[in-house]
Amino acid sequence: MNATLTPAAHRIISQLRAGQAAGTAAGLGSPDWDAFHDLVVRFIAEAPDPKFRMREIADLLDEHTRSERPVGGAR
């Protein structure tokens, strides 16, 4: 991870870590959950534009979720 984070990266990473801690406290934690969060944090920390990188990640997850839905959109 970069030694010096941009303010945007610092803010995004802080929010991600807070969400991860809340999920873990609620019993939703797992090694895979931790590994996913570590990967996302690394992507944000290394990105030249952290906000854009977070948007890319969100779009990718949204696209994946939509492709997993059955016809009609019901889950």
C-alpha cells in the first residue's frame, strides 16, 4: 500500500474498514470476506483516482449481480 494516501483514498478505505468491522461484529465475517476487503483496499490505495476505481468496482459487482438474476429480475 502507498505510504501516503490521497484524502479520497483515506476516506474510502476508512469507510470500507468500518463496514467490514460492523459486518464482522454482526457475525458476518469470514476469511474470504477479509480477503475480499483487503483486495479492495489495495485497489483503492494503488489507484491514481480512488473515487473512479471504487466506481469501477461497484459497477463490476452490480453487473455481476445482474447477470446472476433469473429472467424477470426476481431472486
